[in-house]
Amino acid sequence: MGYSMNDVAGKLKKDVSRLEQLEKGKALPSLKELEDLALKIYKRPLALFFLDHPPTENELTKDFRTLPESYLKKLSPEMRLAVRKGRYMQDVLKEVFDHVNPSEKIITKTLSLDRKTSVIEQAAQLRAFIGISYEDQFQWKNDYTALNSWKEAIEEKGIFIFQFSLELNKARGFSLFDEQFPVIFLNSKDNPKARCFTLLHELSHLLLHSGSIYTGKKIAGDDRQTEKFCDKMAAEVLVPEKLIKLETAPNGVREISSLSNKFMVNPEVIIRRLVDFKMVSPLLYRKYKEQQRERLSKQTNSKIVGGLSSEKKCLNEKGRRFVSIVLNEFDKGNIPLTTISEYLGIKTHQVAKLRSELLK
């Protein structure tokens, strides 16, 4: 999980020496200590502590080949837990669908990207495959409509999209590649427009047959060329060069905000595109990035999904498509009620309320 002995001792309000004795087998833990370690710290079933040997897990380097081992070793416990949940959701999908993706055309099997081929051409092909027209994009009423439209269209092509909640300075999203069940996780603390960019960035990684953790900033030692390529793909899909060049160069924040609302992307994406095509000064982009860093430093403890009911939180994290599929399998008698509770992270008596929420 990435916790030090001191971290665990602090969380449990125990002496480090006591934990060292437990770890070395020089003392036996009480049931309360086991429960605290399993449920509060490591987020594991209590039964795991009674196994002869600890279960093996894939190394993070296997899922994130473009990220340096030095970065992955320092990954926060919260981010490690999010990745573990991502792997778990992939296992759930394999169980529910008997290892076969239900989509007729899985995008990662139909399309592939090449860093040496024109980004403009590949972005146009990707957008056409997803099936969202420019006319549709310009008619979206708000940023949540935009995010949900992109998510629904991409999920139809075999990518399952979930959400997690984490401080934005740790990650804005991540993806895990799999031949049958590639998944993307978006940080629900980010604003919807930013999540649209993260979604397309991570989709580009999956089309390169690799997973990724997207932070929105440089990571020392990462595959910078791949990151730049995925950024360019996301930007070109969301704000095509041929369309942004038709716009009048903005004179200030108001005009940039107007373009942001037209394309339903973060102002940063608009400014970056304008800088790339020499429509505004690079100084404007640097100034905006500084403001963003200041905003993120103040937003680390914000709560976007706090206060939601268990049913709404389930839909927010798991997505309407996944929840619908699981409930449908339950209705067919393929999944027992207790398993639904495990898959969706709700109690059995909340399933009826979840159905009602799903129909809204």
C-alpha cells in the first residue's frame, strides 16, 4: 500500500515496536488489531491474514509501462488503492461477461494509434469511430452533458469508464489496458470539462495498448513523447485544428471562456491550442498554468461527491451502463443478491433504491 511502519502506527495509535513484533512473528495480534489492519489500513478482507502465504499482485510496472519505476515506487497509498480497485473491476467484468466484452466492436481491437502518423488524421478517424459530430458538440447545453455524451459514446465501443475520488494533485485519471476489458477511471473531484480531456488522453493510451496515470504535469523519467502524443490526440479530437483556426483570436479572459464553453473543454486546452497555432502569446498559457497550480493547491481537500446517497454514489462511481448490466444479470438469475452487493459496493437492501435512482 505504500505506508511506512510509522504511518501505520500513527493511524492505529500504536507504538512502532508493537507493529514490528507483529510483523516479525514475535507477538500475536488481537482480533481488534487484525480488523483494524485489514479494514482500516490495507482495505483487505480479514480472511487474508489467515492465508499461509500473501496473495501475489501484478507489479505496477506491468500496467504502466510508460511510467518510471522510481515514480511508481513512490505512488501514494490512496493511488495504489485506486489502481487495485481498477484491477478488481476488470476481474468483475470478466466474471459477469464470461471473459468476452459485450460490445460488437471493441475500439482497442478495431483502431490503433501510431505516434509516427499524422495526429490530425488519426484524431479524425477516432472521432468518426466514436460517432460524435461537431454539430452535436456545439449543441451541448452544459459541461455535464458533454462529459456524459463522451462517456456513453466511448463505452458503446467497449471501454468501461468509472470514477474515483482523490486529491487532484495526485492524479486526474488513469487507465488499465486489457485485451477484452480496458478501463478508464476519472477523478470525480475534477471539473467535467477537464474530465473530458482526461478521458480522451487515457483513451489514446489504451489505443497504444498501454495503461497510464494522468497527472496533468510532467513526471521525471516518463515517456515524454508518448505523453505529448496523447495530449495532442485529446486536444485534436476535442478542439480540431480546422475549427479553432476559424475563430477570432481572443483578446482576454471573456473570449477564452466563450470558446471553452463552445467546445466544452477547459480554458487551458483552448489556450494551448491558440498558442500552438500562434493565435495568442505563450505568456498567456504560462500565466494560466501558474493560476491552475495555485488553484489545485487550494482544492486538494475539496469534496465533490460528499453527501451523496449510497445509490447516487454508486451510479457516480460505477456508471449507469455497468450498474444496468449488473442488475440485468441479476434479473436473469445469473448473479445472486449478495454478489450484486459486492460488485456495486452497496448493501442488499439498497438495491431497490438503486433501481429507482437508475430510472431517473
